Amino acid sequence: MISYIASSRIDRELRMVLPVPVPYNLRRRFPYEQLGQQRMILLLYALFRRGLSSGWFDRSVNRISLSTNTGALGRLIFVLKGQEPTAALVLHMQSTPFSESDLARIMITYASQVLRRALPMSKEGPMKLYLALPGHAQVPFAMQQEYEPGVEEGPDELPESRLGRQLAADPRLPVWLAEFTDAADLFHDHERQRLVEILSQLEPEFVLTSRLDSWLAQHPDIKSLFFGVELITTEQVLRKMLGDFTVRRPGDEQIGALASQLTETPENRRYSLGLLHFFGYPREFLQSLGRELRWREMILKGAEFKAELDFAVLDFLHHKCDMVSRVMLEESGVRIAEPAKQALLPYMFSRMAIKYIKVRKSEMLREIASSGARRDFYEQADPDRIKADLIKRATLLASGNLSPGEGRDRIRDEALMQVALDQPDPAELGRSFDEDWEQLKPVIRKMERKLLNYLPRQPIVILDDFGSMDEGNRFVRILKALRLRLRPRRGRSS
């Protein structure tokens, strides 16, 4: 029978599995296929869970659950009324055009698992089977016109589907059934009749990219976990404006002039909006800025800049922790096994991130680190908690209840899985971890001293007016050209 993953486990998986968000361009579609199967199902789960509180479903629906790996269909999302399912979502990542045969295979696979009691079926009538097609797959026009999700709210706005009954009566059904290796044993006599009955009760509905785009637009916090905006402005223009992105050390005279300018400003001309500090401006002027919508939006852009800068620092520290951990562990000659080896990165990164949060004294930064957008972060940098998470992950991977990640994550997950297969006892894995961790402590102290060199100290960013760049009105010309470039053309939407 199907088993569901606890919501707390999924939330933790969202924090652990997500990499740096996949970039998208505002003029193009979201690159869902770049997320991969595992992250895409988490995105759909997050949207469906939000939809539960947004009124997408009937009021009697009270739960959205994510299943463990079901084999051929992967992880499934279930819409539940109490303990009874009313709908299931299947993710199909195929990049080639979606055909009737593909639809038949998915529905037959689900129905056969219901027949084996491996998957649930609604007991109160027909059951919706949402088919998410996030790649370049294109549903045949006739199917799309009749069954594409509506553009209003959520999945429950979709029209009733007749594809289940059509498939059960389709003369090609025996051909599709024959594709199953166990067809001779399963699909005959009363079992075949029962399978046809199950197929006729399934109501497939397509969740296409246009609908996914609409849902993400309604929930930007979910969008920001998985995607980041790709700037449209060319890098060449930005380089001209910012001086080729070179990092320069300001001279003592420049720093002294700035310090004098700040300290000589009268006290009645020093104001703060929390994020921005103003020196020399009258209070009435600053109050007028706060009343104008466009200035409030610009101040919010400043908050976004600060958040992005802090995120970039965390990303930089994560990269350095990864590199230093691997290099110094190799140089030390200490030989340890998984999962203690994998605990080094989250432990060292958490230590550095906590130090940076204390330096910045920023609640925003703490939220960025712990929100799930930055992986490998533990607020207490507690090796026991990291150990428990890694051992649990190893156990889930070995049992097949968790699929390995992709790329480098897959290599790490496969190493964890092998350890759990070699030693299935979690308690024994814990004892082995403690022994390895004790050997690592001298190496960890050396790593921390090395990593402190990469930690920002008393960081301050000051926005200049670009006056030093304005040689021969060059900066004015650049801004003028940029305004013309971004000005909406007549007859086209902005």
C-alpha cells in the first residue's frame, strides 16, 4: 500500500535538496526541465499545498500529501479528503511531444497499481489524475483544447474529463496492455475486466506550462525558491557603468573625506529608514519620499539589493567551505567514512554563516540563511543534528523511500546509500560517525582558521553618485542610451 512522507520531512528536503535557483528570463518561459524530476515534484507539492489554503479544492479536501517512490510513476502527489484520495498528480518530464500512447501508458500503469493495491483509488466516485507536463512536451491540439486547465483558480476549475472512459473502450487497449511485461499474468479474465473498470473511473487533466506559470506568478515566494531572474540588460552596458567590475582599495584620503562628511553633518540632518541612512537631507524631504509609491518601491529595491548581496556572501562562503574542507581533509591524511565526511561541509558552512550573521546583526540575513534558499545551514551548527539528518537520509536512500539527487548531489547520495546498505543499523552508523568526528576535530580547527580569512569584517557598502565616472559626460550618454533601450515601443507591451 502507498505510504506518505511527513510534511516536516518534505520541508527539510526542500531546504536540503534545492541548489542555487535556476535562472529564467522575463521574456521567456520558466526552464522547468532544468529542475529535474526530484525538484520539480517538490515545486508542484509546494504549489498544491498552497492551493489547499487558497481555495483551489472542494472544502472537504483537507490534506495534500507526497508519496514515497512508487517505481514507474515516481513520487505522486495526492489530494485527500480525510484518509481518502480524491485526486493524484503524476509528473511526466518527457521532452518529446506527448501522445495518446503516453497517456494510455500512464493511466494503465496507475490502474494496474490500484489493482495490485499498491496505489489508492477514490471510493466515492471518479478520481482525477492530474498529468503535469513541465518540459517542452506539447499535448495534441484537440486534447489541449478540451482538457487544458482553466485560467481562473486551481485544478478544481477544470472541466470533467471523458478520456478515462474513452480509453477503457478504445480498440487499441489490448496493444497498450501488451507492452506490460506481466500482461500475460495480470490482464485476463476478471482482472482485465476490473482494470477496465478502474481506467473508466480515472479522469486525467493536463497541467501545462501556461498554468504552472500562472500559479508561480500568484505565489512569488515559491517561485523565488526555485528560480532567479536572469537580467535582460547586457553585461557590456553594466561593465561600462560600473567600471568593468574591478575591486579597488579606496585611499586613506577618500576614506577620511567620507568620515569627515558624515561626522560634520548636523545631528538634525542625520536620519535612518532602517535600511538606508541619510546624511544632510531635511526631514520633510525624506517624509515626502515615504509618501510616494515609486520611492517606496525604490527603497524596496534597495532592500532586495542588500538581501541579494548577503545571499551572495553566503554562496561565496559555501563555496569556500566546500573547497577548503575537501582540500584540507585530503592534505591531513585522516581517513574517515561516510556520513562523517559529508558532515564537514554543513558544519563548517553553518559555523561561518553564523559568524557572518552576528557581524551583520541582521534578521533579514538570518531569514535568508534559514529559509531553505541556502542549503547546508544549521542554526546551531550542531554536529549531532547534522549526524541525525545524514543517517536518516542514508537509511531512506537505502530503503528506496528517497531518490538520489542529480549531479554532484547524486554522487553524495549514492555514497550515503552504500554506507547504509553495508551497515543497515542506524545506531552502529552513529557510533562510527562519533569515532570519525573525534579524529576530525584537529582538522576542523585548522579549517576554521583558514576560513576566517574569507569572512567579511565590519562590512559597509556606500552608494556613490558615479561622479568620478562622468568624464566628458560619458555617464550621461550611457544613461540616455539605456533609457532609449528600455523605453516601450509603440504597439508592443512593455
